[in-house]
Amino acid sequence: MVGSWGELHRAVQHNRASGGVVVADPQADGVDGVAALEDVRRHLPSFPIVVYTQLAPAAMQSVVRLARIGIEHVVLSRFDDEPAQFLMLLEGIPVHALSDRMLHELNSSLAMLPAAVVRAIERLFRSPDHFKNAQDLATAADMNLRTLYRSLEIAGIFSARTLVVSARLLRAYALLQDPGRSIKDVAANAGYHSPWQLSQQFRALTGQTPKQVRHGMTSDVLISLLAEQLRRGRSA
């Protein structure tokens, strides 16, 4: 929750939780917030936006303007905002697209793992900010670290630590796609103590710096590189 349209950009830019979504009425309090939403979409496109507004001429004009810049999720008050339906919309927004693609890449290995470990890895890639190290992943899987490593090795994944680093780098990659974020800002929002630490981990797993990744690496290439490192057992 932000107090004004002027605070919106800064709030989104410094959001450190993965999977965030902006839900906003561009006509809230009688103030036209379209420009603020356009600013967020232009500079921070990784952050999804849902327009929640009323069926009124001014609101519909705002919806049309926002649709032109790719904001397509619209919920009309008292028409299609039934709680369960609204929740389904929010859960269906592809804020975890990169994570889901990574999990699909690891599907053959995940199929060999106990269900508790699979659930923990899914949580890791969808909410990497909740995991700082391999021990956190073991705790999420409700087992000790040695047992986790043994389970992963049987499935062809040789480093729980590299799993955690990979999830955090995917999060950083998504943030790097926002032209309004500096490398320092990306590092902070992805949970790194410094841009140097982020750079070291990108170099270790991809051979490139964050700047090189930002300007020259596709998401498909990144996912392939991370999956390859996991199967090779190299840790960052």
C-alpha cells in the first residue's frame, strides 16, 4: 500500500519480495494515475500491473491508454471482482515465468526426487528471497543437509548450494530487464550484499558479468547454462 502516486515508482523499485503485483485504480481519489502506471511499466516492466477500477467513462479512458502499453489485466469493481475469481487472476499472472521454465528444464531430475524435496525446490525458485543457503532448502524439505545432498545426487543434481544460487540469479535476471534499475539496485533487490557478490555468482555460473547478461543473454541461454552447471555439480 502506498500513500500517493508519487510514491508508487519508488515502492516498486525497492520491493524485495519476489512475485509482487501492482493492483491500482488509475482514477483513485479522483486523481489521474495513468502517468504513474505508465512510468512503472516503462522503467520496471518486470513488475505486473492489474487495473482495478469502476465501470465509468473516465476509468475506461484510462484502461484504453494503459492497454496501449501492454497492461491487459483489468478487474471491474462489482462486476468481476468476486474474491475467488480475483485471486485466481492474481495467481495466474506469469510473475514466475522464468522459474516455471527452469523447473521444466529440471523436470527429469525432479521426477526422481521425493515429493518433499520437489516442493522445496519449487518454493525456492518461486520465492528465492526466502532461501539464503542450502541449509534453508534442507529445512524446507524437512531433512538434514546430508540427506538432501544424497537425494539430489541420485537425481543428477550435485549441489544444493548451486540450486539456491541459480534461483537467486533468475530473480536478478528478471530485475535486470528493467531499464530503470541500476546493477546496484538489482543486487539489493535480489538479496545480495553488494553488486560485487552478484557479479561473482553470475561469472561463476554463466561466465559473464551482470552488465553482459543484461545486454546480451536471452532467458533461454541463461536457463540452459544454469541447468548445465547444476548437472555438472559446480558450485558458485
